[in-house]
Amino acid sequence: MGIVGLCSDHAGFELKEYIKTILDKRGLSYKDFGTYSSDSCDYPDFAHLMGKAVEAGEVYPGIAVCGTGNGISMTLNKHRGVRAALC
């Protein structure tokens, strides 16, 4: 498995941090594209960063978390080679 990309908005910050602990326990590498706190923010800022990294082959797969999962998935799907789905 390659380097896992991670991103979230403020609503998904705590879950993203929990996912990082799971990846650490399994010895998997990851790159965190933000957000880095639970302060209010806009998910596209972080989704586009990760989407560009997937396009460039820097990370794969990626895990993105936001309040509903819908907006961040739509934003990621604007990037070539990214197929984000709400799970």
C-alpha cells in the first residue's frame, strides 16, 4: 500500500485524528492535508490539496472526512483519477 492521504474539515477533524492512530498502529504511512484543528473551515481547501496529490501519484488511497461526507466527496471527484464515495 502506498502513502495514505488524509483530509477533513472541522466536523471530521476528530475522526481523522482517530484514523491516524489506527494507521500508526498498523505501521502505515500517511500524509495529512489538514485541517489541523476543530476550528471552523471550508472542506474544499483540504480536499483539493489531497485530490491534487492523488492526481500526481504522491498518495493513494485517500480518506476524507467531513460533516456529511457529501461535499468533500464531490470536491474530490473533480480531480482526474479520483473516485470518492460516501461510505
